Amino acid sequence: MLKEIENYLSFLDDLRSQVKSLLEGLPKEALDWRPIDGQGEMATNSLTVMAIHLAGSEAFWMKEIIGGQSIHRDRDAEFVVKGLGFPELIAKLETAAKETPAILSSLTPAQLEETRKFRDRIVTVRWAILHVIEHFAMHVGHMQLTRQLWLANFGKK
């Protein structure tokens, strides 16, 4: 396996571990809580939504965009999910992550430079991998703030 790929997988493992820590120990009520309710750009997502969205996004980018396998993702459904507990969320994240090492470890340096079509853009495989990492990191930050706000407002003091 390329050292570059080992590093990408290490980053993803670390980010998934952070997500697990942020979800751990919270009741379903906290996991489904949204700091700003409503619709539009000012509304925020719950921890449940962000975890499910991360799982869907990883599976989509790794399997469909990089791996060429159609997964029939329902992205819109990711943003309305409720009522899942910690074990279900972790299972979804682990299922999404399961094939990532196999997909990435088989890549050669030349394949990292291959292009893929995403919507109306052409991106390299390397860009797609880095996008997954960046996307995870951004949502980990959102999840940190959401957890902090929940604990500040409703957590045990």
C-alpha cells in the first residue's frame, strides 16, 4: 500500500474516532437536537443527521465516485433521520467505512491522478479522497459545537 494511502486512512480513522467520542454517552434526545431549528441556511443539523450524512457521503465517494460501484444513495433522507441511538449510528458509520481500506489500498500512483465526474465537475481520485477527509473534518467541528451547546443547555451540571 502506498504511504500516501496509509496516511489518508489514518486521518479517516482518527476522524471516525472523534465522531464516535462526540456521539458517545448522549441520549437519543441529544442526538436528535438541533441548535437552530427550521429550514434554510440558518438551520442546523442534529448529531444524528451529521453522523448519517458522513456515512452516506463516505460510501458515495469511496464506492461510487472512486470505486465505480452504484450505491443508490438517498442524500435527502440523510437530513431528516431521527430516533437512532449510539449503537445504530456507530453501526452505520462502520458499515460505510468497511470497504474504504480495500478501495484505497489497491490504488496506484497513476490511479490517484485518474479523473472522475462528480455532478458537473471533473476531479482526480486524489482530490476525491482529500474531499472526504476535509468533509469529515468540517462536520466533526460542527458536531463538537452541537455537543457543547447541548451539554451547556441541557447536560448535567
